[in-house]
Amino acid sequence: MPGAVRTANGCRLCTRGAGFEGRAEGRYGMCGVIGLLIRDRDLQPQLGAMLVSMIEALDERGPDSSGIAVYADHRSGGVGDTPRVQVSLGSDEAVDWGNLAGALAKQFADGADAHPFGAGLVVEVSPDQQRSLTEFIRDGWPGVRVLATGLDLRVLKDTGRPSDTCARFGVTHWEGYLAVAHTRMATESAVTVLHSHPFVPAGDLCVVHNGSFSNYATVRRSLMATGVQFDSDNDSEVAARYLARRLEQGDDLEEATRWVMKEMDGFFTLVISTAGELSVVRDAFACKPAVVAETGDYVAVASEYRALAELPGIATANVFEPRPEEVYTWSR
């Protein structure tokens, strides 16, 4: 049995959805989603290598662009026991990241630490500097966007083939305890960094999505009326920000995910992560593929089994397809 299986509707209407995917999205379907939770601390140095094998297997599902979120225990540079917030920056424009890092050092002489990460920059600041950092970026560097914030989280997004991105930025060598990733075949919006997944609508909260939502424009307008801001016109970002709004209103992750299923129409597989949890859910028809492998050492989620085939211990793993409208959640 999965670590924590939360059940909704047990009626299985469609297990593989080959008809839907083949008709609408071509041979390989649209996009690939990945989640990897490391249970054995000794495997954390291998997270990057495991993740790259999964991404490369789903490269052709999403040749346009990709994104990777990695969580690693991070408590450096804080005052006393206070951790520092990591802010991942990216852009659809050419940016002199070295120049920006220098500007940040001058502006936040008492403590901002900026360093290259993938195609962008990660800035570490104290929690009380986070708002000032965001305002500084907004006012002085309008082409740069905050891709993610979190105590344990860093995010890389880039255009081009996912396997090339992994090679270019040495993802094989990354360490951590949790990661989600996405390989994108754009059908609803532009191929840019800011349109790429994962979407991070709140601290340490990531969402990746395979599928499409038909009523996202209506939900988007409703959220904007309450002050929610968007970085793209991607339908997946709407689901992510709706999820964050429900969490902000007091729902736990399971409850918030059920509200997404209730309010947003479409076909989807969602993989969701927080600093301590990994979740996967499919729509009522389960027409977007997903498969889970669970061992004592890790839990892995992917759009296809071939993305799991090279993982250690896969031969003895518990491998299964998530059932429709069930929220599967695993904790650290």
C-alpha cells in the first residue's frame, strides 16, 4: 500500500486513456511529470543521478522546455537558529546575472548571498529581507521574475530539450531529499521560461501538470479579483495558484487538492510537493498516464514506467497506477 492513500471516488472509468492522448496530443502525449522522494538518507547524494535518468526517459514527451525543483536540507547563514529563505530567479530575457548579483550585494550589504543556479540565480536572504528583495527585483530588473521561494527549495527552468538542460547544468550531481520535474510539450501557451513548470505559488510548494484545464480562464479571473497575480497565461499556473489560495485559507494539502479537482474541469495528472510531502492525483477519467514505484528507500512518480526502469531496486518495488480521483500522499 502507498505511504498514505486518501480515497475519493473508487470508480475507474479509464485506466490508460490511449484514445484521448493519441487523438489530441500525438504519439507520446503531452508533457511528462516526475516526483522523487528519498526515504533513505544515504541515497540523497544520488538524487540528481536518479532524477536525470527519469527526465531523460521522458525527454520526448516534452522537448520544448523543462523545470526541476529540488529540496535539500538548508540551514546555512541564519542568525542563531533562523534559516534563510532561498529565492530562485529566472527570466525570458538575456540577463547579466553577474551584474545582478553585484547589485544585490550592494543593496543588501548586511546579508544577501547570490549564486548562479542553472539558467538563473538563487539568492539567500533572511525572512525579513524577502519582501525588500522582491521589490528591488520588480523595480530595478523588470525582466527578472521570482520563480520560487522556500527554505529548502531551489528551482531551475529552461527552454530546449530537458536532457540538454540536465547535461548543461550538471543536474546529475545535485543532492537532496525530494524533487519534482516536468518535461513540456506546449499546447496552451508560449514556450518560455516563465511558462514552464513547476509553478511555485507559495513557499516550498510546487505543482507540475500533464493535461489541460478547460475552465482555467474563468478561475483565473476569479482569483485575480481577489488580488492573486500571475506570471504567465498557462492553465497549469491557475491550478497551482488556486491550490495555494485554498492552503492559505486553512485547508491541508489533501483538502486543497480536492478543491482543485472540484473547481477545475479537464484531464490531468498533478504532482504536488511541499517541503515534507509528495502527492499525486489524477482526474476522474484517469486519462493522463501515471505510475508509482514505492520501496523502503524512495517513492517515485512518473508519466511512464520507462522513467522508473533504471531506478535502484525497481525489480522489487511496489509498482502501481494511481486510481482516479484518489490523492496519494507520502511524507518524509
